[in-house]
Amino acid sequence: MARDLLKPLAFALLCAIWGSTWLVIKVGYGGLGAFNVASLRFFLAGGLLLLMLPLLRQRLPRGREEWLLTLWVGTALFAANYGLVYWGEQWLDSGLTSILFAVLPIGTAFLAHAYLPEDRITPRKLGGAFLALLGVGALFADSIDLGQARVVPMIAIVAGTLCAGAASVATKRHGATMRPATLNAPAMLVGAVLLALASLVAGDGYHLPTDGVTWGAIAYLAIAGSIVTFLIFFWLLKAWPATTMSYISVFTPVLALVLGFMVLHERPTWWTALGGVLILCGVTLALTKPRTGEKT
């Protein structure tokens, strides 16, 4: 009985931790560039996880296929996805960012349809995608009402979801024999290096934080938000479909909105509320199973 509850409890823990990370990212820039602070997070997380490999009885990737997957996850998930999230959230509320990221399951479902034979698009998923797109449209209408400055950051967050989905789908297909730390330790370091280069190219330079709040945020995001969560995530991904795992992004906006309201006094608009409801309803429709006898 306890073993049956382990995976749902692990899933709930992922939702709780990742729901809190949107707030911690928002308060943890410390005057550093977005790519700079994201890079520090994954240098710390990847370095610690690398040191933990012997304790976890895991190893570094071996062979061409494992290293190619590691490079892809490092590039798509830890560099592109997190780089876009950190960059975009500078101009957006933490709650709004989490709502935009909730379209992750829709993008993942379409990518999985193209790349995973066992995870196909159904009319139900298409209907959910349409609702979610209406929700994104409502959020962009809100952005236009308040000025054009938020449009590009919002596009960046949505693009980040596609990068994250591509990493999950590739891992589901090619990473069956890889243990979570084997994949994540070097992939995080790949992402950290690419983010550091992006920071230099963007003209932000590369610096260490000078205050305790920023170091605390980086430590929380590296240990709880990266090491703990991604070990659990890729462990669950071996047993559950990629689209099911992307369901995490449906639950995290609730906690993110509450924390943003309580700590940062963020106040969602009516457009934000409408967009959020449409996105969450669309994702729920796309990912829940139909009743017996219902056409899929």
C-alpha cells in the first residue's frame, strides 16, 4: 500500500516545490543578469549532484547516445528553457509566469505525438489545446491593455515551455536506461556553461552575488528546486507518460499566485483570471482520461 502511494506523493512534492520556485526566482536576481543568476543555480546544482553520484551509486553517461541526450537536455531544458524563464520573469508577475508555463502539457502532447508512438493526439487533447490557446490569447490581451512591454517576455515563457517539452519527450524515448543523476548532473553543468556564455554575450558580464538573500535564493533553487525535483521528475518519467508528468504545470500556478499575492502583493487582473481558468481547463481536458465508452 505504501509503495502505491509513493509516486503520487512524490508528484505532489514536485508540485509544491516548483510552485514556490516562481516566487524565489522573482526575488532572487540580486541585481545580476537573468542568465548570470540562472547559470549560478545550475553550476551549484550540477556540481553538488556530480559529487553525489558515488553516494547514489550512479555514474556519468556512457556512449554516444547517452551523451547526445545529456547535451540535448542540458541545452533545451537547463539552458534554453530556464534562460527564457529567468529572462521573461523580470518583467512579469510570478503568478502570471506560472500560468503561462501551464501551457507546457499542450506543447508536450504535440511533441509526444510526433516522437512517441505510444502517446498520440486525440480529439480530447485537441479540444484542450484550443481552450488553452484561448487562455493564452486572454493573457496577451491583458498584456496589450497594459502596454506592449510585456508581450515579448510572455512569448519567451511560452517558447520556454516548448524547450522543456522537447527535453522531456527526448528523455522518455532515449533515456530509459539512464538513472536520474546520471543524466541530470552533467546536463545541468552543460546548461550552466551555456547560460554563462549567454550572460557574456548579452553584455551582463558574469558575477557572484554580494548579498545573502540572493545566495539563499540560489541555494534553494539549486538544492530543492533542481537536485531534489529533477531526481524525482526523471524517476517518475520512467513510469508515467511525458504528458502526465507535464501536468505538474497545472497545479503550480495555484501556489504561485497565492505566494505572489502574499509576499509580493501581486494582484492578478480579470484578464489574468480568465486566461488562467481557460488554460487550466484546457490542460485538464487534454490530459484526463475520458469516461468508459467516450470517443477519444
